[in-house]
Amino acid sequence: MAEKFQMALKFGFAGLLLLTMLLATTGEAIEYLKGTTYWDVAEVQGITVGDFHPISWRFESYDADAKAGTVEAQGAWSGTWKEVGCKTIYCEITGGYDSWYLTFVNPRYFFAYKERDGSYPLYRLGKMKGEPYNLNTVVSA
């Protein structure tokens, strides 16, 4: 495990995303979005994670199966989400002017990424509201 962690550090967050997807449990990501949940979100630029934004993202599922629902940053934007694969959802702001994918690393962390010219650069790092953050907690959670 330590060897894989060192390898991820060499490749930055793109490597970390791939590593954590491999290490994650086989449970569905959508389990983490049942009901209403709040997530602290930070911008990712290249391999740098910025400060967590003061407005959390709020996810609410439409039903008990939690295959789709709404997402918002209260007062800033709102949209919808839907399951598109194991541990992965697709989010789109109402009106369609922005969209992204979101993959759960584990029940407490996710990475969001956008499609840009055939590549998928990281866009945001999310953690369950109130969860402490450092690189080790993302990998070991």
C-alpha cells in the first residue's frame, strides 16, 4: 500500500484518483448520497488543492434507491445529478451551462472532473461536511 501511495504522489492527483478508485470498496457511490448530504468542496488546479469553499454542495436523492437527485451550492447555482456507473455520477447545472462527473473515492471523499477536448482534468475535491482533510485521509479513509 505504501508503495502505491508513493507512486500516486509522483503522478499527482491524476495518479491519486486512479489509485483511490482501485483501492475503493465495491459498494455503489450512490449509497453516499441517500437522503440529503452536504459536502465541503475545494477547487483543484493541476495538482494543487485550494481552500475549501464556505458554501457546501448539497445533494438530495429523489428516492430511496438514490439513482438521481438534485445538487446545489445554495445561493450560487442548482442542478441535477444521476448515476452513470459504479461510484460515478454526472452533474449538470440547471440550464445546462456547466456539467461534470463525480467519482467517489470512499464514503467521505470524491473527485469531480470535466471532459475537455478528450481528456478529463480534475475539477474539485469534495469531502463530507466537517470531515478533516489531508492527503492521507483521502487515501486511507
